[in-house]
Amino acid sequence: MTTVTYHGKFSNGMQVSSIAVCLVLFSFFAQREIGWAFLCLLAAQVLMIISLSPCSWKMLAEIFGIRKGRSLPIWAVIAVTTAVAAAGIYRRNLPYTPWPTGLTSFAGIAILIGACEELIFRGFIYTKLPVRNFALKALGSSFIHASYKGALFASFVDTRPGWLFLITLITGFLLGLMRNYSKSIIPCIIFHCLFDVMVYGDMTSTPWWVW
């Protein structure tokens, strides 16, 4: 696996830790203090831009895992199959029908959220983690993602944030392995977007957790 090394003022470890802290704080403040939330989000964006400068389009594609390969169609099928199965199981624990009855305008937002999360956690953070072992990369990026999700739901007892953290950790780890073996982030994006559309795409109103 190719390791992308940044030769600027900040090491990969400092980049990842700083951006991760900002993202978790953004998530924590999102439903508590919107001003602090957007300040943390802005800080994360600025740090990410700094860490990517200067960078060619080819290196950006390498960092975010945007590439094709001979096995990509196979992994795309795996992503679709597992996303449908996971969404069906997840919806059974929600007060919804087992399968979406249709799609609303929120389906587009769900796709955007899923794609952005994958580009950040299985893309940028996965690549920038200062470890060579792909399993540790998958676990580390998933832990940061799970912390981000857990912080968002931390003050809402009914949502069981601990359970959400665990589910996100396990799912993110598996997506990290998918990223490694497929050599691309595209199957991860397919899984996440399809899962979110099938779970939330028939919502008639925007959920409270969307900013």
C-alpha cells in the first residue's frame, strides 16, 4: 500500500489528531452551541487545507483514495449487497417499515452526508494516520469516526450513544478493510450512501442531527 507523506511543517500524526479533535468538538457542540460548532468546523477545514497544500490533483486522488482498479466492480457489488442487508437489519430496530416505501428530497442530503464522511474518515484520515499496518489504519480511522458520531448523540439518552459508537466502530473498521483490499474509497462511498438512502431516504422532514 502506498503511504502518502507530507513534508510540510506538521507531521501526519499532528495533522490527524488536530483535525480529529476539531471534528469531534464540532459534533459535540452541533446541538448545544452552534457558534462554537461552526468555529470548530472552520478550524478543521483550515487545518485540512493547510495539510493538503501544496498538492497536485494526482496526490489529492491518492490521499482520498479516488482510484479505479480491476477488482472495483466486484467490490462495488459487495458494497451494494452488504449495504442493503445492513439497512434492512438497522430499520428493523427503528419505528419504520422494514424497507423504504419511497424517496424524498432528503435522499440527496443523505447521499451527500455519506460521501463526505467517507472522504474524510476512510479517505483523508485513513491515509494520513502515521501507521503502516492497514488494520491499524482501519481501526484508527474508525475510532475517530465513532467518536465523532458518539459526541453528536452524547446528550440524547434515547439514542444510546454507546451502542451507536460501537456499531460505527465495527462498521467503520470493516469499511477500512474494504478500502485496503479494493485499493479504492469508491466501494466505501457506495456502501455508506446506499445505506443512508435506504435508512433515511424516505424521511419527510430533515432529522434534528443534520446541520
